[in-house]
Amino acid sequence: MASEMHLPESLDVALIAPCGMNCGLCSGYLRDKKRCPGCNGEDENKPKYCVVCRIKNCEELAASEATFCYACAKFPCLRLRQLDKRYRTKYGMSMIENLEMIHEIGVDEFVTRQKKRWTCPECGSLICVHKVGCLACGHVWNQAPGKAKEGNHAGRDGG
């Protein structure tokens, strides 16, 4: 699997999507073929579902000229709550918690904390949120999805 994916080497503020997704940890961003540039990048290599994303293309967000959904009067909207539930359940990441943290501490500090949170405790490589194991060493970290907590990988204690 590692041969089909780029190992995440660094995270960047520009890779944080309006919904709070860290695109630098996304399998679409990390793959070799038709690599997605992240939600804030050009649409050319994005999967169709990303190009037509109702959150990225939200009229409320565009009208407010806000960068992140937390600034919207409808936060959290139904679509964001649905996405958040799916990611909490499947991957142990909460978009709403990410957005609340960005609002509270700023996007730069959020990215710094993300680097710590999503680092493999075995080899020190960054972890793909969509995979159950580290792309570099294979260490299985996503054993308790749905319990995302700062400092724990998808609810995994320790590390």
C-alpha cells in the first residue's frame, strides 16, 4: 500500500479545508495517481465529489467571505453535522471539534497540534486519517474509531 501513497511529510495551513478537514492527512492528497491538491487547491485532479462538495461550495460561506465554517451563522449546518458524524465514526476525527479548535487557538496552532496528534508513535511519520495503519511502518493505530481526543490517535490511548 505504501507504494501507492505518498508518505505525509508535513502539514500546512493551506491544507485545512473550510469544513475543518486536514487535507494533508487525506488519502486523496497522499495518493500517487491523480493526486488531489486539497480542498483549497485547483479542481483539476480532485475527485468529482470534492469538486461538487456542498460545504466547499456553500453560498453562506462564500457570502460571508469566511475561510472556515465556524464563522457561519448556521454553524454547524446539517451537511457539516453529517460529515462530522461519518468521520467520527469511521476515522476518529471530528470536523466540528477541529473547527472549534481553529476558532479558539487559530489555524497555525491547530496545524502544530495536528502534527503531534497524527504522528505515528512507532516511527514518527505522519498518519493518513483514512488508513488503519501507518503508511511508513504499518503500525496499526486506528483501533477505536469514534473517540477522537486531542493527543490520542482516533481514541487510541497512549502513544
